[in-house]
Amino acid sequence: MSDDINLDEGQNEEMPGGVKIIREEGLGYTLTVKREDLLKAAAGLKEAGFDLFKFISGVDYPDRIKLVYRVFSTKRQNRFGIFMKTEVPKSDPIIDSLVHIWPAANWHERETYDLYGMEFKGHPNLRRIFMPDDWVGHPLRKDYSDDRMIVGPFNLVADSSKKES
């Protein structure tokens, strides 16, 4: 990360290579990177004092999976976090592992592998963490199905004609 970017001032910054740091209402700061730049961006954040890895979250779209990483700085005066986002096509679900930058990413990458089918290149022990080793598929993907799933009409809207007593 560039030394002239001061995230404490609340400004939006565009960095070389299409990397953007923006302030999103309700979220705080987000850094959006291409998947091939994830490793470099993560190393830059670590160098800038973002020393605590919190989690990875996946968002499943028809043709891609968006990965959202949350990292936090315990060294900065106001102790704030940043979201780092990237997208990976479902046709090639491979991305670099961040375990050697933040060891806490180990468990989170295994969870994302198990439930979304993301492969983390360079992960020291990428294997299922929740599902049995012989499980077929990745249960949090929208295209996942098996014979044991209950599919039916679900009325998620409360019936306003019924009055509570």
C-alpha cells in the first residue's frame, strides 16, 4: 500500500492496477482487487499494520463466487478494519492462499473450500473441515442439491389476515 494513503481521513483512493479503497456506507472501508492481485494486496495490508485476520465470507452468484475477507488493525490508533473483496469464476475456482501472510486464514480457507468449492493455491493442508471426506459437492453453493434436501413451497411472508390474540 502506498504511504500517502491515509485511511483515517475518510477519503476514497484509487491505486494502480484498478485497486480501489472506498468507504461504503454501513460497512466502512473496502478494498476491491482482481484475484491475481489478492496476494500483493494482502501483503500490503499486512505491511500497513492490518495484523489480525478475522474471516472469509463467500457470496455465490450464477457464474462466480465473491470472496470477502475481513482484516483488522490492532496497531492503528482507531483500531479499524477493512474488507477486501475479490471475485473468482466458478469455471476456475482457484485463488492464492493467504495462510503464509495471516496464519489464522488456515481454518477459514478450509471452510470456504469445503462449503463453496474454492481451492486455495499454496494452502498447507487444504481438506474438508465440516463435511465427510467422501461428501460430493459443496453445500453452500446455489447449484448444490442431493436426494436428502427438502424442497417445497415456503411462505416467508406473514399472513396479514390472521390476527394475533
